[in-house]
Amino acid sequence: MKKRTFQIFTYRLPFREPLPVKDSTLTHREGLLIRLVDDDGVEGWGEIAPLPGFSRESLADVIRNGETVARLWCSRFPDALFSMRAPSIRFGIEQASCHIAASREKLPLHQMVSRGAQDRIRLCGLLSGDSHEQIARAIRLRLAGYRTVKIKIGRKSPEADAHLVKSLCDDLGADVRVRLDANRGWSLEDATRFCKLIEGTSIEFIEEPLNNPSALSAFHDLTKIPLALDETVIESKPALWTKIKGVAAVILKPTLAGGFRSCVDLANAAVSIGAMPVVSSSYESGVGTLGLAALAAFIQRPEEAAGLDPYSYFEDDLLAEPLQIVNGCFYLANLRHIQVRAELLKEVCRG
């Protein structure tokens, strides 16, 4: 009798340039790929890649616990997806399972998530480097068709960041939306001073400005700047964060939030308060990014930009045919197969 099987592999991919992430700098990304094969030999791929500094689980944790969950999947254990609490594992298992179902139906992955999903995903361009490099990249992105960019703030003084943001807005003009992400870098006093310094600029939202998230409502009362929530969504239940004033966007990172199902629930909570759900990357490879794009195609409206541009920072990819960004968008209709480069993987277990 045929039976289900699995394989788990490690990977290590270099970035084009060192990327500052929270309190460290990443030169490469490490994670796992999981390959599930059902009774009929139909395979599905998923990515399990906890993000250092953000994920509760480590790479060693997911190697050990990923094997346990994969064996539960092979045994048809009814609660296999959620018996392990690690969010990155749930995302990888759900993606691989969805890929199997899509292959059976001969559908692209995003149409397996929802038959009504859009075929095009707009991307929010991620800016990095010093001030001159960020402005130069923003202009290149605008010329390449991007209509939304995101800039990291909160690592310098409010005055220095305000100067950069005003210069960026002046150079991009009204055609490009600008999002700000402070990664909880400021006190209420510093964040408020920054907002006064950028008065007159057009900002779509500012993401997690405060090192004390309990003061977010007070921040909005003082500044009237639209807010986006990221870490706050991971750390607290919707019953708490939906009460924060001025929330315009909710950032959904499936690797951190626990997969497709959890993010759909969070997206519904965001919509209930009039906020925009934004599916975003935790620096997954092309395999995981395909899963993120499929979710974004279902959750987001056509003109809203997803946070999937970190994919463009990889020097290499696990996909045999890397994803193409055209006019600042991913086009998904023809992405029916996941072909992985075996030479970049190292098997760690199978069953």
C-alpha cells in the first residue's frame, strides 16, 4: 500500500549586501525546505525559516520539531498543523499541503488559496543603505514601475530621519506612496518630534514607531499620523490591538504569525476596524515567497502593495526559475510548478 513521505532540507542563501535587521546584520538567510509527498506521489514544497531576532523558535528547534509534525502529517494525524506551536513550521506545512492540492487540481498556488484571487500583486519597494543609496534606489524603483516604497527609520535621530524622509518625498513626488517603519525605535517624545518635523509630507503610514506600544493611541492623538502594526499583532490578541486608535494597516508575516489560516483570521480582524491587511516577507527564499504571494493575492485589494520586495535582495535563489518582478509586480498566473535547485539543499531527515 502506498504511503505518505517527507524530506526536510537545510539551505543557506547570500544577500546581495548586508542587511540590518533589528539588533544585528544579516549577510545570508538560513532555513528549511520541506517536501511532502502524498499517497499518489504528488509533491508539495513549503519553507520553514524562523527569522533571527523576531521568531521565538530557532533553526535547531524547527529541524527537530519539523520532523515530528511531518511524521504526524504522514500518519494523517488530524491536528498535525497545530500540534506544534512554532509559527514558521505551521506556515511551511500549510504551504506544502496547499501546493499538493494545487498540483492535483492543476492550478497555480494562488488560485488554490482562492479561486477568486488576483493574478497580479503590487510590491512595496524596500529601501536600504545610507541616505544617498536609499534615495537613489527609490528613484530607480519608481522608474521600474513601483508605486509604493518603504523606508526604515528610528535608528538615527528624529532630525536626521526627518531630513531623509522629506528629501525622499520631494524626489519621488505624489505618484509614489511612502511607508515608514521605525521598528519600535523611539520614545513617544522622539516619535512625536519626528512627526512635527515632517509636517506637510504625504505618508501612507508609520509602522511601530514606539518602544512602548501601549502609548500608540496617545501617539496618534498627538500626531494624527496613520499607524501600522507589526510586532504588536504577533504579541497580542486582536481583542487588544483592534482598540488602538488610528490603525490604517496591519502587517501580516505568516512565518511569524503562524501560516495561512492565522493570517486570514488576522486580516479579517484588520478589515473589521477599517485597516488594510499587508502580507509581508520575513526574508523567505523564492519558495516561501510564492506562498506569501498566493496569500496576498487572496487577502489584498489589487492596488494595495504587499511587502514582498525583500526577495529582490537575494543574490541567489532556490527556485530553478526565479520569480520575475515586472513593473513593480509579481504576475502569478503561469506559476504552476515549484522546481527547486537540489544542489543548494542539504537533506537533514526523511520519512
